[in-house]
Amino acid sequence: MTITNSRARCGPATVKDRMSDLKPARRAIAKALPNRNGPGYVAQWATAGLPPALIKLPDGSVKAFSDTASAEFAAMQKVIEALNDRRRSREPSHTVPMHPNDFAADLANLGITLAEFAALYGVKPERVVGWINRERDVPHAARVMLALLAMPGSLDRAREVTSEAREESV
């Protein structure tokens, strides 16, 4: 785990610093940073693919630690917690699964079959049947794709792209 980072500091930051904080981490991060808003240190953590975050108190303020060891340890605990709970993210999902009946109605409105949607989406038809039969939730990406396919010209273009992909695989 990375322990120090000379350019990263907690507290008022430049626009450039804030932009770099939005980049996903390439590896796990657990480190103590000097607290620019007061005494002590803050704990920064991330897992690969997520942007770094600071450990916060329930009220949303950044938690301060008296020494680097306790800040690093708290950050390591957060990394371990995140790695052990792959389904949990820092922010709750704001999407509600699409109801299978709504999914079927959207397919009918587009005039496409389950099999054609499966081909356009890149999955086997059995997977789409599972969404209709409530064996699995309809993925959010499928809902987005339905909305995009409803745009003028999109369905024809999706068919072209799928046809070209099939020709390339032969």
C-alpha cells in the first residue's frame, strides 16, 4: 500500500488538485495525509478503479487522526472492507431496476423481438428471456439502450453495427 504522497494534501485545493482526485486509482491506496484544516492527519483510501476518498464522520466532515499510524490503519481497514464487499460502493445506486413488463412494452414499441434485442445487446436470447421471466433484473444498460434505440435512426444504425460485427467474426 502507498503510505506517502508528497503532492497530495487535505484542505483547500487548487482546481488541478481537485481534478486529480477524480481520477480512479490504479491500485489500492491507504495513506495518511497532513490535515490542512487543523491538527493531525486524515486517512485517504481507494481500491483500483475508484477515485480516492477521505474517511469521514457520520456528519460528513473529514475525520482527523492524531498520528500517521492510526490514519494509515483506518485507511487500510476501509480498503479491506471495500475489497471484501465487492457489491458495495461508496454511493448508493440511484437506479431502480426496470420492471420486466416495461421492458417488454418498450421492445414491442420498437418493433423488435427478444432475440433481436439480445443480438443488438450482445447476449444470448436466454438472458433476455430471463429478464422477462423475472429470473434476473433488467440491467440499467439495457434500459439505457432501449431509450437510445428509440431515437430516430438509432435502431437502424444498431442493426448495421451488429451486422458488421457478425461479418468480422466470420
